[in-house]
Amino acid sequence: MQNVPFWLDYDYEPRPALDGQIEADVCVIGAGVSGLACARELALRGADVALLEARTVASGASGRNGGFLLAGGAPFHLDAIERWGHEPARRLYARTVEVQPEVAELGGEFVRTIGSLRLAA
């Protein structure tokens, strides 16, 4: 028996692959917890949002382990400073920390805030 996430407990009809070009103000890649929250917030603020997902909603980390809503961007903070500069990396980190409670609220009982610890190697 296959485990089916609660958000897919109905017959899922896959959407067709993107065919051709589309225009949008913003394109969010990945319909996991973070991508969905980002797309929703942008749409609520009036942006025309395209949300692209290769498989099904929350089929990656969000579906396997609930995902992790970490602070900052994909690169570690020191790598972000090197790529984008100190101030842009600081602003990104600060903003993601600021919105984490909003994302947790959207997830309701399905989100646990437990913290994390990153150790130097």
C-alpha cells in the first residue's frame, strides 16, 4: 500500500507540461511549502505569478519530511555574502526570518517550529 499525503487524498489530475512561453511578473520554481507560500504572498500583493512544479504539489522535501523553512537563500550565508555582497545577503536573511511565522501560520497544525543548528566543519 502506498502512503498518500493528505493533500493528495483525492484523484490527482496531472497538469500538462508548459508548452511555449508565458508571461508573468514573477516565476516561482517549486510547489513545496516555501514555493506555495511565496507564490501566495506575491499574488496577494498583486503580482501576476507563474508557479512551476516538475511533479506534484509538495512531492519533494515538503512531502517527504515536511520540508525545512530555513533562513536565508539556498547558498549558506557566507556563500551568499560572496555571491551578492554583505548587505543584500543580510537583507535576504533578515527577511526570511521575519516571514517564517507567517508561513508557519499558513501551515497551521501541520507546521512545527523546532529550530535548527548548523555547525562548522
